[in-house]
Amino acid sequence: MYKKVIQKLIEQSPLSIDTEIQLTGKPPTMANSEFLTNKEQGDWAESVVYNSINEFSKEYFAIKYGRSESIAAGDKGFAKFYQEYKNELNAIGKKPDILIYKTSDFPDKNVDINNNENIEKAIAALEVRSSSFLVNKYDAFMTQRQQTAIDRCKAIRQEIISGDLAKFLENKKKPIYDHILDATDETFKELKFRLPSSWLSTSEGTKLTKLLKELRENIKILKKRDYLSITPKMEDIPLVNRWIQQYNVKHFYLQVFFDKGYIISFQNILELVADDTNQGDYFSIEKDSKNQEKTTIKINIKVGKEIISKIEMPEHKSEQKELDRGRLLFYVTFKGGKGYLDKEVFMKDIINA
């Protein structure tokens, strides 16, 4: 049974997931412009996924399921809303944004989401995340940045080993010399070395130190994460599991960019992070500065599947929100932006997964 597989992965996970966690704490007192823009973008991404499924599939349909209230911190009634939401998370876990059903099970597409039996008939649940990037442009930029750094590493190595500096380095620090000599395009980023300050007493040492500093700066570039990611938050993992244990519905994360969408199953996420040899190339765990410094698992989108192959750029405009104290918040709203579902990936990686 699906929920038992997930529970076992949770129990064996190196992430030390507290499945019994109960959320406490006071509600935030004030929203800000960034929060409102992010919420609008998240709502837009959810609509792209919802519409793309319903427009391109007759055998299956999507319904919006997760909370979608427009209320925000600072609004009247927010404290009550926040407490009710926290109680819901503590009871049944985090509701996914979208549920997918067979049309044959609900010919009129009328699903009572307050009926547990109806929820359990869903064949898939989607947690939709959004990112403010264009995948193709990001990939082109990162490929060029990596290649520029590699080319500079190779040029520095050639300058060191082809002149008088080679003998100086070999005599002073043979391990560094050997590593630089043997480095390839793929292994430059693995180079580690310290620069003795005593080298600065000679002209050769000064020149070599300058080159090695530049080499180290380019190695730093090669070590930086160079992939866009699917972004489950660590704090959501036990809450997603709680919902799965309640309803036993296959769960997926779908990351929406402004030109494409990528999907990965919750099960694959747990399997991926269970193997620490995957860390670096396939995922990283970071404090997300754009998400209130929350710890986030950042999974290389290429581990997932491209399920929305094209998204038309939405219209966007500025809006304002007036708070009770008279403070004005300005934020961005999004409208339109049709997504084109890859039916083959939809069937293989969601329906028949």
C-alpha cells in the first residue's frame, strides 16, 4: 500500500523527520509586499497546472483542493483563520493544492472535498510550487558561466606548469602541483589547497600566489549550485506525510517556472535524499533567503520530469492593499499564461506511476 511505503521511507530517512509534530506559535501580525507577490505568483502557478490538466485531458480532471483564501496577516479575522489552519495541519496534515480524478468516477466532475471517501478516490495529489525563472535562459547562462570558469582554470594551470613556476610549486607544495597537473574539466572543482604567506617573500611566490588565488575563485564558481530546483520545504515533509497517511493518495511536487513545469513524486524525493551521494549534483539542503530563511530541499529539476513543456508569459500588473492602519502595500498580480501539458509524462509519471 502506498502510504505504508511512504511511512517506511520517512522512518528510515536521514532527515530526522518528526511525524508527531504539532504546530504552535502566534500568528504573524503583518504581511509585506514580497509575501503578497509570492502568494499571487503561487496562485497563478496553481491555475496554470489546473487549467493545463483540464484543457488537455478528457479522461481525467483536476480540482483545486488546498486552502486558497486571500486573507493575509494584518487583515481582520486573520488570527482566527491562522489558528484554524494550524489546527487542520495538526489534524490531517498539509492539503495538496490540486487533486486529480478519473472522469469515469465523477462524470459530472462534482467532487465533495469535505467527504473523505471522495478524497480517497483521487488518483494523484499535486503540491504546486512556483519559481521566478525562465528555465532555458537560466540553463544557457549557467552553462556559459561554468565553461568560462573551466577555461580560466585550464589557462591558469597551463601558465603554472609550462614555466618556471612549475618547479617552484613542485618543490614547495608537490601535492598541489600534482593535483593541478592531473585536473580535468570535471575535477577542477575538487581541488583544495591553502596558500602559505611565506611565498610572498619572492617574486615567483608572489606571482604563483596571485594565480592560485584566481584559480581558487574560479573553483568556487564551479562548486556553486548551477541548476534550478523543485523546492519542498523541510517543515512540510511531516505534514505531507500526515495527509498521505490519512488518505493514501499518491503525492507529487510540481514546480512551475515562467516557461516550463517539472514534476517529481514525493516518494522519489524521499528516496533521493536517503542517499547522501546524491547531494550536490542532484539535491542540496539550504536556508532559503527568499522564503523566510526556511530550510528547503532543492532538487535538480532534471531529476524530475518536464510535464509542462511550454507556458505563455502571463500579464502582470501592480496592485495595492490598504491595511487597517492606513499603510499601503504594493504587489504584483498575474493573469493568463497558458500551460501545455505533456500527456505522455502525465500518463506515465502521474497516472501510471
